[in-house]
Amino acid sequence: MDQQPKLASKRPAPKRAPQRTPEIYWLGLGGLLVLCIAAALVSVSFGNAGLMSWYARLAKPLFAPPPWMFAPIWITLDMLAAVAAWRVWVARDAPARRPAMVFFAIELLLSMAWPMAMFTLRLPAAAAIEVGILWLAALATTTAFFEVSRIAALLVTPMLLWATFASMLSIEIWRLNG
């Protein structure tokens, strides 16, 4: 039997994404840390506007943290979120990677809005509504991160817990101060 030689395909070869070097991975982590810490500092600066004066005078529930705790909490949460986002960012082959990063960006923006609503604008009702939306974004981010990396999902779980706590705090401050 005659075997005919295979003809070369006229289709172009698929384009491959450029390989990432270890330096790019570390730069990505550094960039995400800078972005998230900057978001935390924006949150803290919004919070500082009314935290020491207005918040101190409010009727608060027994579980309300002292004012000095807000800054370290936000910074810690955003640093954990940066590492989690980095783990998702480096998972190039994960189909859920892009939507997970979109949810993360939305959550990061919303996390900066709650301190502004609560402490700068001094609107506990608006803060309660905003933090409810933040909670939904944190849940979506945690779920989407879980599809890409379980470790990333664990790293952002504290933000979901903080959003839950902040929701209860906002609602109680709103209720107590009408």
C-alpha cells in the first residue's frame, strides 16, 4: 500500500502567550501589595476623618471595636487580599481567573467606600447598605477565588467575615443613633 506524505497545514500556528519570568511573578505580587495597601490607606484616611470625634460620641453596641483597631484590620485584610489575588493572577490556565479578578477589583473599590460612608459622611444607614453590597462582593470574590485556588479563597475569607461584622456594626449603630 502506498502511503502518502502528510501535507503541512496552511493554518497558522496558534499564538502562545509569552512566558512569564520569575521576576514578573514577584513584580505582580509587589504591584498587588502596593495596590491593596494603597486601598487600605485610602480607607483609613476616610475613616480617620470622623473616627476619633464623631464615632467616639456615638452610642455603639457592646461588640464595637475601639477606634484604633480599624486601621490595622483594614491593612491586614488588604494585604491578605493582595496575596490571594496574586495566587489567582498566576493561575494562567484557570478559566475562572478573569471573572475572579473582576470580582476582586469590585470588592476592593467597595471596601474603600464603607469607611467613607460611615466615618467621613457620617451616614450609618448608607454605610449599612454599602457594606451589604460589599458583603455580596466579598462572597462573590471568595467563591470565584475558590474556583481558581483554595488557598486564595482562604486568604480572602477574613474579608468576608469582616464584611459580616461591619454589616452588623453598621446596622446596630444606625439603629442606636437613629
